[in-house]
Amino acid sequence: MKILALVVAIVCFALCIGYASGVVQFAAHTPGPHYKHAVVFAVLGVLGLVWMRFQSGASAPTAR
Amino acid sequence: MLLAVLQGVSELFPISSLGHTVLLPALLGWRIDRSDPTFLAFVVALHLGTALALLLFYRSDWSRIVAGLWRSVARGRIEDDPDERLGWLLVAGTIPLALVGVFLEEPVKRFFGSATLVAGFLILNAFVMFLGERLKRAERNADVTLGALSYRSGVGVGLSQALALLPGISRSGSSIVAGLLAGLDHEDAARFSFLLATPAIGAASVLELPRLFAPAAHGVLIESIVGGALAAVTAYASVAFLTRYFRSNDLRPFGWYCLAFGALCLVLSVTKVIA
């Protein structure tokens, strides 16, 4: 699941850059950069990283 | 200014703000160019006012929710804390709306702008609310509290908001009905709907903020500020009223209103009295 979360985050950030630069035009209705799409995918990318953090046991309480 | 009051009230009452902003100007004979930059800037200000009113009304909830989200991220897991859980339920409910909104808003707007269709959707909105109430009354299980709502149900309630892209279908109406069907009582379903509305309306208006500062919108800056403030005041009063209303009442009066107003507009539109 941790790998899946990382993949989701990377794909979302890639789509964010793609929409912001105007390279990705999927489901866009006008040519050029689409900042609204980019912001949504940036937020989804961050949520992907949060999901990855939840999957990792890094911050789980350690037994002393 | 009438549009500002209309926005503040109809955005939160389950009667479709988008539907009313199509039907009322048609009924009153106002000629509004919806693609005009000045009109778009004005609409952004109204949405911003509504979002700020919601944020202000639920300020203590939001401060607890944000703190809960932060705690869970810092800790690396979600604990059995109601604020953390509610925060992630809101995130889960907002993701589908954000995706559907970004990809489908434009084509839907293009295809469903006529008064006849909007009136038809308003009637459909009434039946959705009647059906929701009927199913809720037929339910034998005890109500689920907001803190015990599953993430799947949260996503379902969030997704139901996407129906409001169709002008005439109410965002709060569809999400309250979805909340009721998920097992919430009216008060919790309305609270969850209004909390979900804050990021939805807030993000939509923040993303459109450049329109407010576009050179073409400078001529209506004062009108936009006053309109936004008016929308904020009416939205605050609306949410204060509705949270009290749903403690002991249901959606049916709004259903009857939508049915009557939708039927009237449908007849007037079909007979070409309104465009």
C-alpha cells in the first residue's frame, strides 16, 4: 500500500505539472495551461504523500 | 444586490442556488450574460462571501478539525478521535467532488443552461428529497452518529454533491439526503453537508479569484465587495436558521417549494412566457 500511495502521489504531481504547463490536455475544454486542474492534482499529490505516511510505521510508538 | 441575497440563501437552503440564478432572472426579465467577465467576478465574490460565512459559523469546529488533521499527520496514523475522524471524512468526501467538478463543470454548464431543463431538474430535486425522507422513515436501524460514519459513506455523501453540477439539483439537498441514507439523523446530515460545503465553495471561489482582479472586473469591484458581504450575512443567517431547523424538522417543505416553483417555471418555459 505504501508503494501504491507513492505511485498515486507521483502521478498526481506529474499531472499537476502537466496541466500547469499545458502539456496535459485531458478533459480540458480550452487549449493552454489549466491551473485549476493543476491545483487539484497538487492537493491530491500531497494527500497521496499523507496516505503514504499513514502506511508507514515510522511514527508508530516504539516499545521501550 | 438581490442576486447576492439570493446566493446567500439558496446556496445553503436545499433549493439549488444555480437553478435559482437561472430561473429568477428569466422570470424577472433580467438580461444576464453569464460569460461576461464582470458577472463572473461578481459571482466569485458572492461565493467567497458564502464560504467565509460558513467558515465563521463553524470556526470552532474547523479549528478542532484542522488541529485533528495535523495531529494525525504528525503521528502517522488516525486515532479514534472524533475531530480527526471528521476531518478525514471531510477530506474523503471532498476528493470526488473536486475531481468531478474540475472535469465536468464546463461541459455540464454548456449543456444544461436552458430554463426548461433547469425547471425539470428542480422538480427532480424535489423528488430526490421526498424519496430520501421516505426511505429514512422506512429505515428500522438506529441513527449513526457523524463520528461513526464510515469513510465509504463519507465518500458517497461527497460524491452526491456532484449532482449539484446540474442546475436545479441542490448541493445541500443531495448531500443531506445521502447523509440520511447513510444513517445520519437530520441534524448531523445537515452539519456534515455544511462542513463539506466550506471547502467545496471556498476552493471553487479561491480558484476563480483571478477573475475578481481581472482588468475587466475593475468596474464592478465595489459592487462585488458589497455583494460578497451581503451574501456572507445572508449565508450566515441561513446556516444559523437551518442548523436549528434540522434539529426537529425534515426536507419535505423544501421539496414542496422546489416542486411548486419548478412546475411553475416549467409551464412558463414550455409556453414560451420565459426564455
